[in-house]
Amino acid sequence: MARARCGLALLGVVLYALPLLMAGPEDRADAQFSAVIGLALIVLGLVVLALYFRTRVVIDEHGFRLESSWFHVPLKRIACGSIRSVETAFIRPGEWGG
């Protein structure tokens, strides 16, 4: 699994750097601007992905809250007054896709 991730990361670096290497002197500024915008979008995408990568569920007297474990940003809140009923269930992850 680690080899696959390294291979995908290397492929991403090659595909990202290829236009910069192929750009001629007259196109170099445009290629650099595009590279900066592309890098900013990649970083933004990674931050959004990290928000949902590991979550924490909190159930207390205020209600239900789903938050990011790494950044402690609340992703979803449901007040106690909005919850009609509660039940427990044994869930097998394989039956829900993972």
C-alpha cells in the first residue's frame, strides 16, 4: 500500500512539473503563474480532505455534534430539540461500504 501511495505521489509530481519543464522562455511566466495557482488549489483540497479525514462524534446535553479531530472544527450540529428518537444498533462496517 505504501508503494502505491509513493508511486501516485511521484506521478503527481511529474505531471505537475511537466508543463514547467516544457515551457519555453516566452511562456515561462505563464507556466509559473499556473503552477502557483495549481499548488494553491492542491493545498486547499488537502486541507478540506483533512477536515473530513478523521472525525469525532460528540453526544451530550446540547445534542449531536460532528467535528474534525485534527482541527476541532464543528462540521455538523443537531440540537436536542430536533432529535425525535434515539436507538442503539450493532453496525458491521463491511455492510456499509468499509
